[in-house]
Amino acid sequence: QSVLTQPPSASGTPGQRVTISCSGSSSNIGSNYVYWYQQLPGTAPKLLIYGNNQRPSGVPDRFSGSKSGTSASLAISGLRSEDEADYYCAAWDDSLSGVLFGGGTKLTVL
Amino acid sequence: QVQLQESGPGLVKPSQTLSLTCTVSGGSISSGSYYWTWIRQPAGKGLEWIGRIYTSGSTKCNPSLKSRVTISVDTSKNHFSLTLSSVTAADTAVYYCARSPQTGCFDYWGQGTLVTVSS
């Protein structure tokens, strides 16, 4: 059972903007960086956002991250069919002294 | 370009020990300041952080697995390893190794290896 809570599913049509939320607590999101990963079917996860809102080189600027208090969000604008994937948030948890992942959100492009 | 590759048995019997190795290429495992990490994912489920080893050799593991997990590094072979003892069917998963420049940040991943626990 994940301590970082994500909606199990999200959807949108091509060109739309969708957001995926990640809710935590003061011991994880509230005091540490949030990271986002994209996992395409049958592949390893890929780093999408680091340090709450930074994109690694090669990640389109359609992807953006934000954090406020004990919650974080991933926004995808100009939705494309190839964005259909599972998305995970992650953060260090000071109480656990380990990394927590959200349960994942399956994004469907209608 | 750093690459990671997991290797090890795909089938382990219940109560036995799971052993996996992650070989790093494209860079020395002992250069830079990185955590070398194991993560797993049961079929159809989410990601679970297993633990990490720092370049210096210090380790940290998920408390839920801590008593069964050992992570080690062999810099001469440029690889790090995971052992998980007393496995059950609940340990059946795809196991990934990854490089972590910051806690929670995994910038390079192996392709993953499926380990099934079954008699």
C-alpha cells in the first residue's frame, strides 16, 4: 500500500492537457524533492521530472511538474497517443528512511 | 552512455535465496557520487524500492525487506548485487537495477529481469 497516493487512472483526448496528482505527507513530499517516471508498456520506467519541476534533457516541455505543500502534480499538455503509459511519482521519506513510489496512474489517450 | 544489465536465475524455489547482479557499462561504478539501487515490480502492480548501495559501500534497504536483503558491490567487476533470502511467491516480480544521483532520482535503468518464485 503506497503512502504516496495517485489516482489509478486518467484520460484525455489528443491535444488536451491532463494532470496527475500525487499526495503525500510532511515526511516525504512536504520535505523532499518529488520525481516523476513514465513507464511505457513492457519497458523500464524513464525519468520524466526531477527536483519537483526539472526536465532531463530530451524530455519534451509538454511535461511539467509542480509541488505545493504535501502534494505534487504532473501536467501533460498537447496530449499525444504516445503519452499513453503508466506514470509514477516518487519521493524520499524521512520516517521510512527510504524511497516511496506512488501506486501509479494509467494514462489513456482516447 | 551508462548502461545497466540485470542477470540471474529466472526461477527460484520458495524458501531459497534470490541472487541478482547488475553489470554497469559505459562508466566506472566507483566514479562519481551515485547510489546503485534495486527496485522491483510485481506483474500489473507498482514499483517498490528495495534498497541501495553507495559508492563508498554503505547500504540502506526498505525496512519491510531489510532482514532478508543484502546489497553488495564489486568494483573490480563493475557490478553490484542483490540477495533476497527466504523468498515466497510474493517476491515474484520484475527486478530492476538503477543508478541514482539523488535519493528518489533514478536516471538510468536496466531493462529488468523477471524472477518467479515457484516450486
